[in-house]
Amino acid sequence: MSSYRVAQAGAAGAPFEIVEREVPEPGPGHVRIAVAACGICHSDAMFVQGELPGVRFPLVPGHEIAGRIDAVGEGTDSRWRVGDRVAVGWFGGSCGHCTPCRQGDFIVCPQLKVPGWAYDGGFAEMTVAPADALARIPDGLAAPDAGPMACAGVTTYNGLRRSSGRPGDLVAVLGLGGLGHLGVRYAVAMGFEVVAIARGADKGDFAKQLGAHHYIDSTARPGVAEALQSLGGARVVLATAANSSAITATVDGLTHRGELVVIGADSEPLGIFPTQLLMNARVVRGHPSGTAQDVQETMEFSVLHGIRPTIETMPLEHANEAYGRMLAGAARFRMVLTG
């Protein structure tokens, strides 16, 4: 095979076009991946719209990649071989020498190599990635399910397991979209008493199907904070919704020393007063995605507990339609491009 296809945006905001390129050879420490599936994340829009510094066009986005190693570059870790099933997520490699990397905190590397930003992403039949970005896909997990685990999955799983919540604690998940529907399932599997929060009474049945013990309609009265306090107050709120107003509305629903973990990105500021934090010693923190090892552990946990993302698949040549469904909020709940 001398060429492969990519779905690329030729300029900021431009529609995707299918283009053939010459098959690249992986360099030292890199592998070439035959992409079987790639999830479409809402943050892909930041790349396509050219909103991030250093984004170059034409651009091939996609950081929820699942496939098989097709070729191994010289000097690459011998653990990785042709035919291995691997996933690559938001963590697409790190510099290895900055202070965070030297401290082992690779996910906050200032030179983080996000696919679609540092190199071509997974809206393609092939991509080349650094070996330190690879997570091994466990048996029993299909590629279209593995792809979203590399970003949506690891972000929610890690956000919960690194929180202050302990089994039996009341934990709320704000939002039931691409991140939130996984967050509820992970929270249940971790042994929390789980509250799902979303807009509209009609989502209550779905929340219960995911395993949530309680459902709060954020449009109803009393408000979200009062409803959480009536349940005893949340030890943790995992805010997956990209809506600063909705996130802010949960703060007073935290118990003493409760923790708001923000993983949904919005350009508007949070409207939190210092006294809301001070008097009850509450904590607000942002949580990034996770390293390749975190992605692998997320997939293994998912297989162990039978957790899969709810996805819609479309072939690569329908990238514009799939991307449009994601932007419109019409996806249930993750669009995935397949080869």
C-alpha cells in the first residue's frame, strides 16, 4: 500500500476533504498505526477552528485513536510489535525532560504532543505516533469502543479515581453526554452513591439505566445545590458539562471539604465567590486527561465491569456528517469514524 486516505481541513473552519497521501515511515521511537476507529471529541473543534496556538493547516484532527501497529521505527521499545492493538488519546507523547516530566507528571507536560496538534491525528487510515503514547487494547474491547476510552473514558475514570471520593460517598456527575454517560457508569462501578444531573425530566430514566441512584433535573425547583444538600451533600461533583453556569450551580451542593472536579471546558468564567469555598473548606480543581498507562487501565477497568461507550459509527468519507452531528449535540453519545 503506497498511499492512504485522510480527512483534512484545508483552513480554519473549512469542511473536511478526503485526500490521499504517501504512506510515511515511522522514525526512531515511533510506530505507524493502521487506524481502525477514531472518536470525535468536542475539543476537536478547537483544532479545526484554529483556536489553539501552533495549529497548522491542512489539519488532520482526531485524538481517540484505536488500531493496530503496522510498522515499528528503529530503536523503538521492543515491547511494541507489528500487529499489536493500540490506542492513542489526548496524551500523544511528552517531551520527557521538562520539570513535570522529570517529576513523572507527564500529562501536564508543557510540550504535550496531542494528536491533531503536534502531528496528524486519527481522522485517517494511518498515523504515526511516539511509542510513549501507546496504550495496549485488551482482548474483548472492539476498536470503535476503545477509541473513545482514550479521551472521554480516561478523563472521567481518572477524574473520579483521583478525587477525594471513597466507596459509599455521594458523588454527582453533571452532564449525560459523551463524557457524562461514562462518568455515571464508572462512578457506579467504583462503589459510589451516584447522582446524575442533567437538563429535563426526560433524562431520568436513562440515568437510572446507567445505574445512577438519584437523578436531578437541573431545570426544576428546588435548584441543583438544594437537591444535592437534601441527599446529604456531594463529596465530589464531576463536572462533565461544558457549561460554566451549570458547573457553578453545583458548588453549594458540596458537603464540607467537598470537591468540584472540572473536566468540561467552557470559555466563560465560573461564578464562584471565595466565601462559598472558605466557610466549608471546599476545593475546586481542573483535571486533565491521562497518560497512556492511564488509558490502558481505563480500558482494562471497562472490560472488567462491562462498560462501553454509547457510540454511532460512520465511515471516514462521512467525516463532515459525523463532525456536524457532534457539533449539533445530536450524537448519542460519541461519533466514531471507522475505516
